[in-house]
Amino acid sequence: MANNFDMDDEVFLVHNIIEEMNLNFLENAYLNKGRKPVAEPRTMLKVLVFAYINRKYSARDIEDACKYDLRFRWLLNNGKSPDHVTINRFRNKIYPFMDEILNQLIDLLVEQREIDLESIYIDRTKIEANANRYTFVWKKSILKYQDKLIQKILAYFKIDENLSSDDCKKLVLIEFNNTRNICKSKNIVFNYGSGKRKSEEQKKYEMFEEWLDKLKIYEEHLNILGERNSYSKTDKDATFMRLKDDHMKNGQLKPAYNIQCATNGGYIIDIGGFSNPADVRTLIPFMDKLLEKYNTKIKKVVADSGYENEENYLYLKEKEISPFIKPLNYEVKKTRKYKNDISRKENMVYHESEDYYLCHNNKKVEFEKIIYRKNQYGYKSESKVYLCRDCLNCGYSKDCIKTKNKSGLKRIYISEQFEMLRKKSEENITTKEGITERLNRSIQAEGIFSYIKSGMQYTRFRHRNMEKVILEMKLLSIAINIKKLSSKIKSDKLGFIKYKETI
């Protein structure tokens, strides 16, 4: 394969790399029957990847390039140019195979010693979805309207106890069917239009029908939302998030996807999309997919503070992967305000032998009990609670007790397991190796997203739904990796790159 890297133009590199790949599965993208395709699947893939390298994402732009650009003509071997319909059809058909194509490219780069996969640098960005900005559905609003309707139904039937949405739906359905049967038995003709009076049976029938329709709509909205707080009607997988690109300068939420990227050696190893705007919930599912492919090779995960929680730490520990995750309080605890905050346990003296803290006023904050908490995603954590019983007449209680409680006493909640795991990660990032890893994360992972948005001018998705969005990003990742390799060949800097801090 090394002999194929001596041509300095990207078009030759795209041709050589795709020729090296085993793409027998691309034959499944075409039916055996019917007309012969304009270009073979392998050739069409070359055209598509080279188009993305040149920032041509529209099928019509690619069609024009195939007609008038000599490089595209060379890839097509001067054959017939595909039209935009053929290009779009091919792109949709190969999307299921993009993961396999990216994996083969990564294996090729590992073979060429461009990637070592030992350290994985993870970061995220939010990219706007191809959806209307004003087609939002908010979970709080749906729950509020649903609750109001349920209370209205309970009041109508004079029921004191609270019923679930399903029970209310069953109750209304029974009355709706009864009313409909009564209308049929009495041969009641429904009246519509101004100047015509509706019968009581018709009014009940229409009221119950409206209630059933609304309950059904609310359930559908909640099923689509799942654990999310919002979604867009034009792209139901998109969630409304706050983006850096704020065209109205008012913090407007826009429909977007949370894109996670793993890099190594300056190349994109894998890329994924999530509807959840919080990074802390994305690490485990994203790493699961990475470990399926490169389980034995990944030794370190380097990420920012947005990925820190106890569940993520435990996951990496079970997988025997060293965490290089910056703690959430890493920067803030260096400030004077943090160091002078008497309410924090870090600024209290801990007596390990007797297991108590000594507060600013030299009063004991003693162990009270162990509590177990379960978050909204089902993860259960254990915390120790420490209580100071002599706070009522303390002159420092106003500064010491920040959270309001009826007792007026100081309580400290400590998860020993989380504190131990956080301490280990902080030790990792403060070593010489950790400083180098964090430097590479900021250059490689953050640099990739900067390149996607600025260099590749990809700031908004062109497809809808999660599956197509992820596969589009994988196709873009293939183009970026080949472009990166071409740049290294031209500058004669082939080989694995790891940036080091200059003194």
C-alpha cells in the first residue's frame, strides 16, 4: 500500500485507497435485475468521497463537477456522468455500509502507523438540524396540558382520586362508545353549521371524541420525547439546544444534534450523534461502539469535564481504561472565592480516626447515615451524610448553610467512591503524561470540529433523522481523514503525531 501513497494529488489518493478496500458488500446496494448502473459502486464511492473532500455536499453540485471537472472525469474513466438523482440514490443506498468503510480506512491507517489507538481523545459539538426553528414541542407544556385535561375529565365524572392518562382514556372511551350506541339507537342526525342546534347526545359525542384525540396526541408526543425535554416536528430526533451560533443574539434554542467525535493521531476514529444535549450521558454508549471494534488497543480516554460522573468513571474502571477526565471543580477550586468558602467540605478539617469534620467555628460535623440515590436514568449511588447539631446559634451559619432546610442544621453529602475515582483522574491529568494528553485533546479533538465547521464549511445538516445524520458524518469523516493523509504526504510528515508541550 505504501507505493500507492507517492502521488501527491488527493484524487489519486482517493482512487488508491478505495481500490485497496474490500467493498464486495457494495454490490448489495444494487439490484441484480434492471438496467446497468451509470457507474460501478466503487467508482461512485470515489466520486462521493472526493466531492466531500472538495466541500461539495449537494447532489446537483456533484453532478456539475462530474460533467466539467477533469479530476471527476478521471475518476469516472471518462464514462457517462451520473445525474443528481443517481447520486442521491447511491448515497442513500450506501449509508448502511458507511461504518464498515470507515473501519477499513482506520485499519489501513493503523497498518501505515498513522494511528496507534492507545489514547482516544473525545469531544463534542452541536450542529443544527435540518428542521424548522419554530416547530418545537416542549415536554413541560405537554405534561401541563395533559394534567389539565385529566383534571377536567375527573371533574366531569366527579371522581376524587387521581387517575393515569391510560385509565382516563379507558374511562372516556367507554362513555364515548355508550354515547355513540345511544345516537345510533335513537337515529339522531348530527347538525352542523350556524343556526342549527345540536342535541345533548351530539354534544357529548363530540366532547368525548375531542378528549380521546387530545389524550392520544399527548401520549404520542411523550413517546417521541422519551427522556428529552423537547423535539422538532420536522425532525423528531432533533432536540432544541443552545448553540454558539446565535444569529438573533438572544440565546434562542435551535433544533440540533450532539455530535461526539473520537480522534487519535489527528484522524477521526469514530463519530456519533445523540439527541441528549448533555455530554455526561453520551460517553458510555459511544465507548461501547468503539470497544466493539478496538477493545484491546484502547488504554486511555481523554475528555473534558463535561463527561465526569461516577457512572462514567466506574465504566472505564471496569474496562481497564485509564481516565484522563478533568474534574468539574478543577478550575474553580483554584480561585480565592472557592478557597475562602467555609461551606465546602474541602475547607474543613477531617478527622479520619473518628470520622468527623471540623467546621470554621470548630464544631463537629459528625456522620449521621448512609443514603442511596437513583438518578432519572436508573443509576444508584451511595452517599454518606454528615450532620452538625450545633448550628442554631452559630454566627457563621448564614455563610456555611447555603441550601435552605427546615432544621437549620449543616449537612454534608459525600460519595466516597466518586471522590476516590475523581482523585485518581485528577492525579492522571496533572502528571507529565496527563498534561501531554490534555494538550493533544485540545489540539486534535477540538481542532477536528473547528475544521468541520470552518474548513469543510459544514455548519448545518442536510438530512433528517438520527441514522442519516450519523452516516453523513461518517462519510464526512472519511473525506477529512483522506484529506489529512494527503496533506501529510505533501509536507513529507507521514507517521504518528503526538504533540508535546514546548518549554
